[in-house]
Amino acid sequence: MAETGTPHRPEVRSVAALTRFDSAGIPGVTHDNTRKEHPVDQTPPPPPVPQPSTERFDQVRLAIDLLLAEAAKIYVGQTAFVRLVLAALFAGGHVLIESVPGLGKTLLVRILGEALGCRFNRIQFTADLMPSDITGQPVFDARTQEFRFRPGPVFTHILLADEINRSPAKTHAALLEIMQEGRVTVDGTTHRIEPPFLVLATQNPLESEGTYSLPEAQLDRFLFKLVVDYPSAAEEDGILRLHCRPNQLEQQLAGTIRPLLDPAKVLAVQAICRRVHVDDRVIGYTNAIVRATRSWPSFAVGASPRAGIALVAAARVLAAFAGRGYVIPDDIRELVLPALRHRVILAPEAEVAGETTDGCLETLLAGVEVPRL
């Protein structure tokens, strides 16, 4: 669908513009924590929250373009995949990745951590992995003769949960609770995870022996489910050439990837994305798509209201990525597959007939009328 009414975009030529991503510069954010008491009947109505200027959205667009270019120096191809991972980060969600081994998921986490100026960790999930191996646990300090909490690998900004379906259900539940609540409770003491926090959980679709499938209720906690395929012939040729360089990959990462943002700037971009306008007609279009999954004959179970929330939140981020302060229906359409494929269940008769979840969602999407803005 052709995009109309696109606002003028001021040209931004320098990465120095990214330094203005701070909470003090975000419209509607105040640092005055002084509590003021007013009589109930005299409390003035709150002033209208100002919308970010067009320049703010152009800064977001510039930041994303630079991050994608930075990742492409080492991570060859898969641009759409990297873009959706960044969309999940700035929407405050998490990603479930389905792919075969060897497609560079660990490398991507390291690149994003370096480019975003954030900490990153990786956990290899196994059958004997316990919740305390993720969250951390109290250890006895012989010097002070007291127990102190030793944080686990989950205390980071970007976490790769590799082969999450190889661990038992109690370990799944521990991680998913942290994803939802953003905190860890050990021995009655709550330890908060410093934002931003992004979990990239992977599962191998080829092996089922020794795995524990994630329940549908837990799958719903992920903003996206991304399916990563093999690279093209040209991209794979570029991967081989990259590994033929004299420097080791560690040296290439240290000398090539520049930190463009930091955790505070990531939070600032998240705040700007949350102020993208969503027209009532776009909300109605999103609602129609989600509700259609519940009556679609090929689905045994349709999407929950959380699916619509995820679509709108991620669409606002894509609009900001494009330098727009408003969502268009094409933003919603682009996100239907990654946001809904893990939230619906294919009916047995549809599986026997050879139908796929993605194919059914594409057919459903084609039958929902697109609003005119």
C-alpha cells in the first residue's frame, strides 16, 4: 500500500545527533520527583503531553540505519531478521528464534551488545540446568561470615538462551517469569534486572529427542517468533570470505564494531517509540485480524488479546524506524507472521491437509479489509 502524507524529514548527517538521546530531552519526561499535595477538588487537570517532533523520529531512523550498517560489517545478510530483533528490543519484548545450528545467533548477540553499548550473556540450556543456575544464588562469604547473593547470567541487558527447549519446565518457568516481571526473587529478597532487557531464546526444529516443548501459554510471552533460514549463495560466499581474513573473529569484533548507543539511550528510544500515534482505524484493523484467527477454520486455537497488544507495540517501533510519528496498516501487515505464528494452533485436519501456520495467516490477512487513512 502506498504511503501518503509522509511528513518532511530533516536531513541528519552525523552520528553526533545520537548523543541527544537522553531522558532529559524526551518530551513528557520530567525529573522533578518532588511530591506536591493538592486538595482533591482543586487539582488542576494535567497538561496535554507534547508529541515528539519529526526530528526525534528522524533520529530514531538514523540510529537504526547505523545499527544495521554496523551489524552488517560482521553479520552477513539476514537484514530483515536483525531489524525485527531490534524492533523487539525497542518495543520492550523478547524473541523466540527457530533455526538450525550454525547460523550465527551467538555472533549476532555479541555484535548487538557491542553496537548498543550493552552487556550480553549466553546460557546453554541443558537437561540438568536448574533455575538457580540462571538467577543466581546465595553463597557463604567466609570473610564476613554471611551469605551474599551472587547474581546469575540473567543479570545482563541482552541474553541468548540457547536451545531453551532442552531444559525442564521449572527452568523455563524461572526464565519466563524474569522476562515478564523484570526481577528475580531469592530467599524473599527481590533483585531487579537493569533495563533494557532482551531475551533471544532459540530452539532447534530438527531434533525432538531430549527436548521439552514450551507450552502455548509460555510461548505467548514472546513478542516475536522468528524463523531463520539458510543464507543465500552470495551471502554464504561473503561469510566464507570473512572467515578467511588473517585476524581472528574476536579481533575483528573488537576493532570493527563501534558502540553507537548505551543503555540510557536505548531507553530513550523506547520512550520515543511509545509516543508514535496509532489511529483508531489502525486499531480496528489490528483487532479484526486478531479476532479473525479465533473463527478461522484452520486454527484450533486463535490469538489472545495479548497478540493485538504486541502488534500495536511493535508497529509503533517500525513506524519510528521509518521516521514516522504514526502507524500505517502496512506496519501491522509486516508484523502479522512474526507476532502471531506462535500464538495460534493449527487444527489437526489442517495439518493432515498439509497446511502451514504461516500460509493460513497469509490467507487470513488477505481477507481482512485494509482501512484508508
